[in-house]
Amino acid sequence: MTQTALLKVMSDAARKAARGLNRDFGELAELQVAKKAPADFVSAADLKAEQTLFEQLSKARPGYSFHGEERGLIEGTDKTHTWIVDPLDGTTNFLHAIPHFAINIALQRDGAVVAAVTFNPVTNDLFWAEKGKGAYVNDKRMRVAARTRMDEAVLATGIPFLGHGQHARFLKELHQVSQRVAGVRRFGAAALDLAWVAAGRYDGYWERDLSAWDLAAGLLLVTEAGGKITDADGGDDVLASGSVCAANSEIHPQLLQLLRAAK
């Protein structure tokens, strides 16, 4: 499948930002070995990656608004289009030299996500989609998994970290879900969790207390791969809610029912 001009702009921007992240990731691994505190180093890597994305996307589409994790919302002259960008999703993984993180880019047009790119610089996996044109990983079409039984399903989630989210609620949900499925995984990068649902690697995924830049690209990837995605309470506005429940059309209602039972 040949990418459109829009997807090529997004993919090229992600790959350019990835070059810097890969260099920094290699240095970070050495810092970890030396037992030095690398938090400031990671913040600098994050900022450099977002600056690269901002420059590349602004050059290709002048006037589009830009909503990034690091710099917030920068309004452009074109009020109908907004880039939603996370330059480094999975920061804690990056911080600990764990090779599971991603660059996330989505384009929102009149409030709807119409194009998405999620790129893992280490594995070189590029997940991409455009509204109405399907979802792909590299040059291969993606479809959500076909399993229908919860006892055969492997799901993903995220665990609230220190000072963030509701641990008690999460533990109730995990208790409801884990005793009914084949397995639950926690890999620490929401963007890749959603991309992996779209690719059929996970059968489903739920998490709360996320931001729009964590979710926007994955929202389109999952729907274009034939999946069902709502917030974790079954609502339609995933980006506003900051929560997500994603799966195929058979697993989704079963997962949602378990999450509701955890209240």
C-alpha cells in the first residue's frame, strides 16, 4: 500500500525525530550502566524530538495548529486542522533503557482524527492509518484479532504510577479481568498498546488517566483495523475522557462488562 502525501509527511517527520531518540537511547543505556541519574537527559531528548516534529510538520503544512505534550497547544491560522503529538510515549521505558517506546502523531480535522502514525524507533515498526483507507504496519494491512472468547484472550493495560490515577479502582478492574482471560500484559506505552490491538497482537486493551496525545493516533489505528474503541465507561469521546477500552466487536462488550462490574 502506497502512502498518501499526508501520511508520507507524518512518517518522514517521525523517522527524522527517531534518529535523535535512537542516538539518545544508546547514550542513555551507557548512563544506566554507570548508575548516573538520567532524568534530565530524557527530558532533553523529549524536547528535541518534539522540536523536530514541530519543525517538520509546520514546514509541510503551514498554518496547522500543533498540540504537543511538551509545549501544549500552539494555534495556527488554519483552525480546522490540529496535529496531536507525543514525541516520546513510554518515557519510563526510555529512562530505564527498555526498548519499548514510540513517537505518536495524529491529525485532527474538524474534531475528528483523520490520519495517524505510531513509530517504534528501535524495532522500526511504523503503524499508520488514514480515515477510510485502512490501517497498516509497515507495508502490511492490519486487522484486529478474531478471537471471541475471553478465556483465550490476551489483554493489555496500564498500571497507575506514583501520584497518578486511582490504584484502588485499577486493582478492582484487574481482579475482574485477570481471572477471566488467558493473560494480562503491561508494557508501559499506551500508543503501542493500541497499535498492537490494531495489529491483532493483543485481543484488547483498557486504561484510564491518559492524555489526548497518548490516544489520538491509536483511536484511528484500531477503528481502521476493524476494531471497536470507546472510553473505559463505554462513552464515545475517548480523547476527552482520557480513558480507553479497545478490542474487536466480540471482545469489547465483554471487557466493558467486566470493567463496569469492578465499580
